[in-house]
Amino acid sequence: MWNLLFFLIIATTAVVFRSGTFVVYEGSQVVITQFGKLVGDAYQTPGMYFRVPLIQRAHYFDSRIQTWEGHVNYVPTKDKLYVAVESVAHWRISDPQKFIETLGSTEAARSRLDSILNDAVKDMVSSHPLVDTVRNTNRVLELRTDFEKAARAPVKISKASQVTDDVVAELESVTIGREHLSRKMLDSAAPTLEPLGLEVLNVLIKKVSYEPAVEQMVYERMVSERNRVAERLRSIGRSEQERIRGLTTRDTQEIIAPAVQEAESIKGAADAHAVRIYAESFGKDADFYNFWRSLLAYRNALPEKTEMVGAMDSDFFRVLHQKQEKTAPASRAAPPEPAPVVAP
């Protein structure tokens, strides 16, 4: 009998102790209610705690960061482009007491997040142009800075700056960028979620895609825009190429001209010296000079393996004819009749 009574006492004590304690695990937080009313503060530090058994109840909530993925929203942007936006956010239960009073469950929290965050994403995307949703900075400005650093001559810097300014003017300019747009979404949704005991850490645009009806049109516009920029950059390259070629030609002429002038001067002096020597040589014997010039004429006028028939008294054979007259006997009064000569 006493053994049974002792066993019942031990069992009752164990049950009361078990029902009167609760454990807060890492990554969780506990709120105690008594007949539906909150009792004390939330327990957020891991450990074992006590409560009144059978009267007080422990409610467990996750304190870790959770991910919210929004639905695909078809939103018209400020520049009248219809796009599909997918967003994602990270949130957690910051005040479990407010959370249990207003929402009570994670499913209700996700429902409220769908409503509030989707509205914030739609409002921000629709009030800004598409370029702020898909781009963060104007990368052409970075290209301009790099181009100016690469340019060395002052004229190159000014020319590159002028042309790059025209390229920037043709592109769509980013006003706030994707990062600041996400921050504005967060600032818009956070005040509404704070009274619910929820804290939103960030709101990000996961994906932006065009509606199939306008996708091809947008792609064609992007291609034409990039072609204009590429052609403008090519024109920069061509102008720089021509400028460098002009400088190279000028430098080449400045280097070659004195050398050519000196070479022509040397050639002229050499030709004058040669002419003077020839004149002095041929001036001593005019007949030899005429004979030498005739031989040169024969060499130029009669190529090899050429036959020509002519009279010896012709102007072409005048030198040979005179030579023949000088070598004829003195007793002859007149030269014989000229006969045809075959010149090899």
C-alpha cells in the first residue's frame, strides 16, 4: 500500500514538474499565456524555464531569419513598359508578443507579407522607369573615366570627353538605381510590418522579364541603342587612327626631308663633277666624242639580233661614212657608189 502511494506521489511530482517546465531552444523564442492573456516578457535566451502547470501555456516561435518569395507581378513601369517582376525578402519575428496578439501564426504572417510587400514592389516599380529596376549605375560613365585615363595627349582627352558625353546623352540615364529602389521598398513596407511584430531585413528584385508581347520590341530597341553606341565608339577609334597617322606622316616627313635634301645635294655635286670630267675629256677630241655618242646611239637604237638595210650616206651612218672617206686611197677622186649595207 505504501509502495503504491509512494509511486503515485513520485509520478504526480514528475508530471507536475514536466508540465511546469519548458525549454527554449537555439533559434526559437517562447511566449507564456495564462487563459489567453500574455504573462511576462518573451523568453529568447536558450535554457530551461518554469511556468504554472495546467494554467499557463507556452507558445513557440521561430527567431531565425526566414525567406519570403513574392508572386509574379505584372506591373507597368513609368515609361509604359509592361514587365513581370519577381521579388524576394528576408524577415523575422522581432517582437513575439505583438506577433501573437496581431497574427498568431506563421501562415497569417506570410499572408500579410504577401499583401504588404507585393504592394510596395508594385508601387516602386510603377513609379520609376524600367532602367532603375534592371540597372544599378551608369556604366558608361565608368567607361568614360577609363578612356580618359588611357588618353595621354591633352587633345585626346578633350576629344574623348566630348564624344563620350554624346554617347552618355544617347543612353537611358539611371536616376536612383536598383539598389536604392530596393531600399525604398524596404522603407515603404517596414513601418506597416513593425506593429505586427515583424522585421523586414531587405526587399530585393529577384527577376525582371518582359511580357512576351513586347519582349521582341524591347530587344530590338536595345540592339539599335547598342549599335548606335558601338558606331560612335568606332568613330572615336577611326578619328584617333587618322590623327595618329597624320602625326606619323608629319614626323616621317620631318625626318626624311633633311636626309633627301642632303642626298640630292650630294648627287648634284657628284653629277656636276662627272659632267666636268666628261667635258674636259671629250673637249680634247671632238671627233672621238661624236664617234662615242654615235656608238651609244647605235647600241640604244639597234637591239641584239636586229637586221637593218640602209645606205651608207644616210644620217644614221654618217660617222661610219666619214670614217670610210678618211681611210680611202688619196688617188681616188671620188668615193664609189654607196651600196646597201646590212647592219647586224
